[in-house]
Amino acid sequence: MIRVMLPAHLRTLARVDGEVTLDIVGPVTQRAVLNALEARYPMLRGTIRDHTTRQRRPFIRFFACEQDLSHESPDTPLPDAVAMGAEPLLIVGAMAGG
């Protein structure tokens, strides 16, 4: 079971409180987690990654185990602690400005 923490606005859109848990079959990658998340919560399609290119949206970041995974390949396996459910995958809305 994979644990995912969404930013507040996406939790509201998905109508969930707290973290989301997902069952992933096969390798636990960003792509697999996002595919499962969008399948379970179709209202999130296009909010985390672009509809057409499937690329991460510019102001969305991914963190796990105190590491920024935002620029990793979507097919790179996530850390073992995330795959085992010990640590959540954090999806964070980044801020810009000064």
C-alpha cells in the first residue's frame, strides 16, 4: 500500500481528508502512482500532470524520504520506504515569487 499526501487544494478537489492510500501492482514509480491516483480520483486528471504530454505541471513537486524527486524520470523506482508504505510520497504545490 502506497501512501500519498496531496496539497490542500487537491484534497478538496478529490474530496479526501488526510493522506490517500493506493495499491500498486508492479514497480512503484511516479508514473504508476499517478496512474493509480488519477484512476481512483478522475477529478485530479490534468491537475498534477498535463493531459497531453503527461509531464509534471511546473508548480508541482514530488518529495519522498527528504529527497526532491521532481526531476527524476517518471519510471524510476521510488525509494523502498515509499514502496513499503513506511513513508508517504508528498505531492506539493510549489510557490513562486520573492
